[in-house]
Amino acid sequence: MKIPTNGFLKLLLVVALFGVASCGEIKQNNVTNNAGEEAGVQAKNPQEKLQVTVSILPQKYFVEKIGGELVSVNVMVEPGAVAETYEPKPQQLAQLASSRIYFAIGVPFEETWLKKITSANPDIPVINTGENIEKIPLVGHHHEDEKSHNHAHKHEDEPIPDPHIWLSPRLVKIQAEKIYQSLAKIDPKNEPYYRSNHEDFKREIEEVDKKIKEKFEGIKRRKYIVYHPAWGYFAREYNLEQIPLELEGQEVSSAQLTKLINLAKQEGIKHVFAPPQFNSKTVEVFAREIGGEVVIIDDLAENWAENLLITAEKLAQSMR
């Protein structure tokens, strides 16, 4: 049986088109597979992600930057809570049963709760990302007042270590290295993926540091008033001086407040910086007496990079 010429040509055209489409599909699949192999990522659904627990929200940002789509992060200190006085909820402790690793950072609540945390999951490795970081003293109102506030510390003659190491880009680099090494150790098959993300995150940290330095260029007055002295490492890194109205839950006395009001007037300070969860009439009185205003800055915001840049801009604007 002969196939008409026109029909034969149509048949050839259909076969050719099918072949092109098939080749295109195969090529696309090969590219996808090769990309996955190059990244060193083993595909995971939500149930298979590496379960990680951290103490505070900024750590969630760090772990997710390095762990990417391969991790699921549980945070102990919930948004809006105070890390110094936080008590984990029973369901949070229960969630630890599925965690493969815990990243501590040295905040006060860990001293009380870390043993309970590990008892909920005895096999969980606890990695303190601030272990090899030299802590600076938690700054008081004035040096002569520090002894009166140190009584609550274990050793009266020792300075109170400042736990806020996540507010310094330089120190976050050290913590990021620890997080990368720990994730790579517990999940070695995905080490190339963690390493690549870690390199990207280091570049992000350097860019944040550069932008913050630019914001403080040319500013001569470097002092600022804060309610809680959380920004000591930040101040040290950028040649600033924070003057707090509170330490270890104790606010300044009336005499100290008067001195600070006079200091603010002399320095031309018109702002007092406080965390979102502050509840203090002292801050409001101080702002009123200096003819200024309360400005909110958050030391526990989840978006670490954005938050540091926003805080730097607020501080820089107040000093101009």
C-alpha cells in the first residue's frame, strides 16, 4: 500500500517535532539533576528536614542562612518575650524530642533551663556558639554603680558578662562558622550545600558591617541613651558609647536619673532607645525631661541584617 506524498511529509513532520520535544525534555531534566548534584543537596520533604532548636530568634536567621531548605528551626524564646526571664512552655520542651541539635548562645534563661532541655532529649548535642568568644562586661549606669548591681551575680567581684554577642557582625561571623561546622558534622552528605550557604552568609555579614560603618561616618557625638544595655558589642564595634537606664532589672535611682538627664542636655541627646517590650515610667520621664522621645530598637528581631541596619540608621540620625 502506497502512502500519498502529502501524507508521508506530514508524518515525517510529526515525528520530527515529537523528537525535538523529547530531546528538550531530556536535556532540561539533565540540567536539573546536575544542578542538584553540584549543590550536594539531598532532596527532603518537610518531614525529613533536619530539626534544629535555638534559644533566640536571631539564631534562627543564622541557622536558616546556612541550613537553607534542609533545616527546620524551633525557637525557645518566642517573639515579644524577654530572654533574661523567659520560661519555655511544656510543648516547647516536648518538641525537643525530635531535634537533632541545639544551638545555645549564653542568654540567662539557658542557665536555668539547659539541664531541663537536655533531659527532654538526652542525646541532643548542645553547641554553644559563643563558647570561644571573649565576653565584655555588661555596662552599668556608671562604673561606680557596678558593685551595687553585681550582688546578684555568682561572684561579687566578677563583672557580669554581656550575652548579646549576636549584635556584633564580627562576632556573628564566629558563630556562623560554628553553626556551619556543626551542621556539616551532623549531616555530612550535605556539607557542600552548607559550605556554599556559609560563604554567602559571610559575604552578607561583611556587607552589613560596611553599610553600618558608612552610616556613622562623620558623626562626632557618639553617645546614646538606652533603657536596657543590650548594645554593648555593637557600640564597641562602631566606636559608640551606650548609657543605660537599667541593669539586671534594676532601674537608675532618682539621683542617677537626674545626673543622666543633665548629661543628656549637655550632650544634646534628644532620644532614649528602648526594646519593644519595655514597660517603664523611668523611660517616659527621662524622655519628657530632656524634651525628646522614646525610639524603639529590638535586640531580638528575627531579621538580623535588616534589624541592624535599621537600628544603625536610628542611632546615626539621633547623633546628627
